[in-house]
Amino acid sequence: MPNFLIRPIMTACLLVFLAGCIPPSNSDGLQVGSKEAQVTAFTELGKARLIQGDLPGALSELSKAEALNPNNIDTLTLLGLTYYRRREYDKAIDYYQKALSIEPGRSEVRNNLGLVYMDMREFDKARSEFEACLRDPTYNRPFLAQTNLGILEETLGNAEAAEAIYLKSIEISPQYATSYLRLGRINYNRGQYRQAADLLMNAIRLEGDYVEAYWVLAETYEKLKMPDEAAEAYGKVINLAPNTAMALEAQSRVRRVLGFE
């Protein structure tokens, strides 16, 4: 599979807690009453910038919030995520660990810390963080840590262990599309294309704009000698991710599977 599909799912998982952000605006001249109200306002602005992909802007706003209150959990968590996305892993770890030192029960922060370690290929540390999340009975998104454990096993080449973990993730949350995608890829790699197609369709039914699921489904249809279906799935990739390397490759593959090359 192309290199642009190798990146794990963790950006999506990391951004789950960002839902419900306020629209971005300029913080210059921001006037709110108390210091904590200012911290909240700067943090929300930083969150909005982060969702937009404006990492310098996010860092600017979150740094203002940190200067007012260096112990605000939400600010620290978002700073950790911002530095993670900047690939400044040491700083991301520092902020996540500080957040956990203030509130050890924040399993969503622990899950994010595990992702940093996984990107750094410090797999034992990553596993420890994910497993700690799963031991927390108050963690309301255990399927994220469960799936991350599966990705860790896949990264280590343990497809059977990863498969069992993804199946457990589906038991925990049948509505989480990524588990079906990962299982579909495992079946694709085994040459079990019918099973792969069924799993990938489950992912798409749950998340209709899941670009990677459409891509792997298109490749699966190619293996099944179903050119029209493959071309349609590649077409979805082109529509959902225009002006990307993936879309350009999909256009080439559509021409190929339909016999125009």
C-alpha cells in the first residue's frame, strides 16, 4: 500500500476530545472578566486553531493561557497535542506528564501519551500507557486505547494478536469504524479479500467519508476482479480528498482498472 496510507489512525483518535470547539478568532484585544475566564478563552481559541491545522496559531493562544495558569489541565493537554503534531515529542511528553501529575485519572491524556511513545517506537512505554487506560473503569473511550494496542501489535508484526485486539474493540464499541478498517487491512494482507470487503464496507457504513477505507476497498475490489466497483471506490477517494497525492494516484488507478492505460 502507498506510503501516504501508512500513518496510523492516531491523529483522529487524538482529536476526539476537541469536538465542540468555538470558531477561531483573533485574540488581540480579547477582554473577559476573571483570569480563569481569560484562560478558558485562550484555550478555546488554541483548540480552534489546532483543529484548523494552524499549529503556530494554536501554540500562540495556548501559551497565553499557560502564562495565566500553568496548571490548567485542558491547556496542558492541548499543548501536548500541539507539540505532538509538530513532532516535538519531548515537549509533548513533558506537557502530558505534567497534566497527569496534576490529575492522574485523565486516561484520555494517558492514551495520547501512549501515542507519542508509539511514534517514538518506545513500544513498551506505549503499551504501558494504553493498558493503564483499559484498567481505568471511568475511562469513557476504552475502544481508543484498545485499538491503539492493536496498531502497536501490527507495527510489531503480530497480525494475529492485533486481530484479537480489534475484535475486542468492536465488542466494546461496535460503532467505531477504525477497528473494522484495521481488520479489513489484515484480511486484505492475508489474501482473504471477500472478508476484507465486508469489513471495509462496515467501516464505510459507520463513517461515510472514511477515505482510507475507500482506498483499501478499491484495492480489494481490484483483487476480486471487480473493476467497476474498484473504479467507483477510487472515485470516492478523489471526491473526498481532492488535490492530494492520494487523489492523483486514485485517478491513475481508475484509468488503469477501466483499461484506459
